[in-house]
Amino acid sequence: MATLKNGILGGVAGKIGNVVGSSWKGIDYLKTLPTHYTDAKTEVQITNRSKFLTLIRFLQTITDFIRVGYKSLAVKKSAFNAATSYLYHNAMTGDYPNISIDFTKVFVSRGNLTGAYGASVSSPTAGNIELRWGDNSADGTARADDVAMVVAYHSDLAEAYYTLNAANRSAGQASIQLPLSFSGGNVRVYLSFMAINALGSQAMKSVSNSVYVGEVQVT
């Protein structure tokens, strides 16, 4: 694939033979159409496709969260694509047909802000989860008014509930009411923080790596 920088043709759009011109985020590209493989169903190819589809189905349940959690890595790519690339290479396991996600290795956000410390989760009342963490507001880049971002993923339902502002870091806890359909099932819970005192676009970039808090059965 070649990038055009105001060449003699300027920006090119459309198809000429097996060459396609397109533009994304102000960058003009020329790329050739893929060739047709005589054997497109090798074991490796099937495994790779299965991993990709399994991961995409998971990420689509938290798309808006990912747009914030991976904003700092969205350099000439979308945050969603940045998350897909990272998790494909770091959180997928198994060979076809036994493909799965290692949820302990999933990061729903990645950044340089100081992360959570001593996090735990329980389900004290019906449909509710309660997170607790240590107040590390004075550590590293952490601040008391950083906001907690939480994801609760129900793998049996393939559904997620998330919030981008569960509580301030200094609160040390957050209580979250989940959908009724989550009751009786297990959810995998992630916690991260985002700085709200950064200016402009930096607010979205000031996020921490998420922490896998654990799996809990919802009362």
C-alpha cells in the first residue's frame, strides 16, 4: 500500500483495475485488491479468523468504553482497531475450534495514568456489584478526583454493562446496579481510572491500564 502526498494525481478515489484509491483521516492511499487464494481454509487461517471473530464479538459489547480506554493509542487508527490489535496478540488462546479469550489478560483501557490498587468485587445485594480499592490518590500521576471506569461482562449472555464515571478515586468504592438479566450469572469485572482535570483532548488520553478485578456471581 502506498501513501500519496500531493503527487501529480493529487488525492485519488475509486478503482482503476486492481488498484483502489481511498482517503482516511486526511491521508490518501493507493492499495491493490487482494489476490484470490486457491486454499483459503487452512487450519491456521481458520484459527486466525475464529480468534478475530470471537474478539470482535466481545469488543462490540463495550465499543463506547473502548473509544475512551484506547484513545491514547488511536494514532492513524481508530481506538477500536488499536484494542483489536493489542488483544488479538495478547489475550486470545487456543486453536480452532477451541478458541477463547483469556479474560485475565484483557485490558479494556491502556494508558499512563496510575492504575487501581488492591481492587476487589462482591455482590452484596440482588443485581448489584460493589467494588473496593485502595485510595492511592497521592501515588504517581493519580489524583483524588480521577473517575473510576468499570466494565462488567457477562460471558454467558455475551453482554456487558459499563460506566465511565462510577466514583472518584478517593472514594475507594463504587456500587453498581446491573441489568436484571445479569442476576444469578457470573460477570468478569474490570476497573480503570480517567483523569478529568486534563484539558481538551488530553482528558480522553489520561487513562490508566485497566485491572482485572475478578469474576463474581451476581446475587
